[in-house]
Amino acid sequence: MKDYLAKLPLDEWRQATKELLKGSFLEEAWIDESMQVLGGQFSGASEVEVVLQLRSSDYRFSCDSCMGRFCPHVSALVEFYLEDPDSFMPIECSNRLINSLVKKSWGKYELKTRKRNLRSLKRKLEMMQDGLSLAEELYEQLFRLLPKVNSQEELFSLREQVERLGEYHLSGLVGEFKKVISSNKYSMLRLLVRLREDIAAIKKNLVSQLNSESLDYLDSESYALMGHIWKVDELAELHPPESGSFLQLAFRCEENNYLERLEDRAVWLNLKNGELCHSVNLRPYKSLRHLKAEDSSDMVLECHEYFRYPGKNNYRVRWQSAFARKEGVEDYRSVINYSREDWDVVIKEAKKHLQSPIKGSAILFLLKFERFELLNNEIFLRDQYEGALKLINGDSGELVSILRTLPKDVLRDGACLIEAIREENGAAIIFKALGLVSSTHKIRLTL
Ligand SMILES: [Zn+2]
């Protein structure tokens, strides 16, 4: 057993384990030599029960508070065993007992570093380029048809052609085209012009990547529009993985009828650097029965390593494992400290972002506020100077109702997560409050 345990990447785990298990101690530990099982109970900062089973080709574990590949409790349990095996109480387990204890599986820890196959990557990029030419044709076709269209039905034959973009690894554009085709006559032209700008930007990005000898991925949002599905090692190529602590500020589940899937989106603040980012969990309609929704969370996720997607603002993140701990007032204080007071600059940045192609139609920021003000059912967020930002009242007037039920002190001197969105007609920008953090509470402002 000792030999097997020594094969685990303990050196790699040690630092993260130390940080994450501050204030916890191993209260009880047990072992079943013949079944190759270790178990233990941690107390202190959190009460956690953990079981680890070693098998010939892999190992699996179950932990009350961790998910994914890395669990500091398992790491600590193994260290304790290697140091002092006699302190583990010998017990006899049955297969059934172990199976009831071990609910999650855990594969090998090491990231497999895949050799890049440049030839096949080049083929794929060239194919996408062909796909973009098709997209341009479709765009021209739509543009010519548009003034003559009287009903949605007349555009339905175009749908089939649009689907073909999926064969060129451009499934994201399939969704964008469908959005244009399904919209009403008035927003159609605006969406179409926007799509043309997007396609031009994607093309430029693709050409630059093809021109670099090693076909390096670029730090560009255009991959999201193409519908590129990133592999972990591709992301790691772009930005080496880092460690982070993520506090969730907002969560919502959206239906994407164009791509036939549900999209769980969460907004996070990385407490280590104050950056806002988001995570997306995609659930295709077809496999809905097997896939569970990711819940909204009131826990801070400590990630030993996370990967970031390309993009500058509110970039997307992903992690393969995380350790969850309860959030506390100290975390709320850091959120407020990270929130921005330079409202003028923030709003300028938002406008610029919303004007440029491929960046999407919304942007998030965290503002430090002094109070909320209700004036004849209009809502303003105010800073301690003269600043005032008009907020929309939600789709069904929910913001006013939510604000009215909250204690006064929660609505003072905190940080507010704001989403800036371009209005349907394209000109104006509207601001929506998604959540707030006061020195004592975290509150979601959307239903
Ligand atoms: Zn754990």
C-alpha cells in the first residue's frame, strides 16, 4: 500500500493542501489493508468525511466537500498515513460498504500533455476558412432577400443552408444566423449588420492564426462565436493555469433555442485578483435527462488550478476540481474593496465594449455604491459623490419589490454587480443590477 501511495503526485498537492486545510485536523482515521481503503474524519474549520480506495489501475474517492480531481483531504490523509501508519485503526470493510461510501470516481491526476498535431489543426483551420466564405454567401443572400420578405416562412429554406456551417466547425455561427432569421423585420437588419462585422473579425483572427508558424491560438473572443470547444490543454497553451478563489455573484439558466441547449451561467469574482469572470455549463436538450443543473452557490470555490478562456473583460473560466468553503464577512469585505469607484471610466469602457464586434452584447462590472434611491418607481444607484446610475426595474418590476423587502443597512455602502446591455433598437445602453454585496450579506437581485 505504501508503495502505491508514494506514486501519487504528493509534492504537487502539498502546497495547496496546506493552504486549503488551515484550521482543520484529522480526528479519526482507519484502514482496510486487504481492500486497500483509507478513511478519515476531519474536524475544525469544516467537518468532512473522506474515503479513498486504491485499485489496480486507478483510485477513487469520496469527500463531503470536494469535487473533481483534487481533494486536499485525500492528500492530507495519504500524508498522515505515510508518516504514521500505526495511528490508523484497522477495520474490515465489505465491497458493499465501500461502494456506498465511495460515490464519486476519481481518475488519474496527471494532465496528459497531448502532442499537437499541427497538420490536422491546419486542416481544421482551413476548413473553417471555407466555412466563413459560405457564411459570407449566406449573409449576401439574406441581405438581398430581406427587403422582399413578408413572412418568417419565406426564410425557412435558408435554415437548412445555415445548418451546413456546422460541418465547417462553425456551430456558433449557426446559432447567430438562426437568431437573425427568427427575429422580426426591424431588428433583423441591425442583427445582420452586426453579424457581418463579426464574420469579418473572425476571419481576420483566423488568418492571423494560420499565418503563425506554430498555429498558436490567439487571445480573441472570436473563438466563442465560432463555437470552438476548447480542450484543457489548448486553454493551458494560451494562459498557464493559476490558482484562484471564486465567490459567486450571480447565477442564471438560459434557454438557447437556436442551439437547442440550456446554458447555466455563473458570474464570479476571483478573490485573489479582483477580476470578474464567468463560467458556463452547457446542457443539450437531447441529453437533459442525464445532466444535472449546476446549482447556484454560497460557497467560495478554492481552485488549485483554473483555466481561462481568451478575452479581456469578464472572461470565461473553467476548473476541473475545487474545494468549497463557506463564504464569510471577510470575503464580502474583499468584494467591496475590489469594487470600482471610477464610475465615469467604467461606463466609458462599457460603451466601448458594446460597440466593438465579436465581444457580445453585454458586459458586467462591480460598482462601489453608497445607497439605492427609489423615486416614483425609478431606481438609482448612487455613489458618495454626485454619481447616479439609473437601473432598469427587471422584466416584471421585480427589482423595486426586492429592494423594498431588504433591510435598509444592506442597501448602503456595498458593491453592486451591474450588467450593461445594448437596448433592442441598438442605440441606448441599459443597466441592470444582478446582485449586491454589503458588509454582512450577499443578495441576488434577479429572479
Ligand atoms: Zn475533500
